[in-house]
Amino acid sequence: PELTVGQLWGEVLEQLQPHPWLTADVVQTLQLILQQGTLSQRILRAVGDDLSPVMLRETYRQLCDCLEHGRLFS
């Protein structure tokens, strides 16, 4: 059967658990990427069709807030 890259990574993640370097934070991060896409995909989804300077500024302000507080942008 054919798999998408995301499905393949999901399978790899399943096979690696439990593994010493797969802490809860790492698993959570990988699961978010698998479910919601890469950071660039999440930024594009947040912006949508509105590429105005106001929307871009707001989206990147949210990203900066996430970085400042150690949260994942979703």
C-alpha cells in the first residue's frame, strides 16, 4: 500500500516508542507536526488568503509570542 510521507513518519514514530530520546515533549512536537503540518504550513493556514501586512504582522506576532513562552505555533 502507498503511504504519504506524514503516514510514514507516523509509523516511524510508533515503532520508535519507547525510546530514551523520545521524551514527552519530543513526541508532542512530532505529533503536532504530523497532525497540523510543518511550521510553514501552519503559518500559511493562519494567514489564509489575507497576505496583507496587518495579517502577516499579527501572525508573526503570535509566532513570536509562542517562541517567547516555549509553546508550539498551531
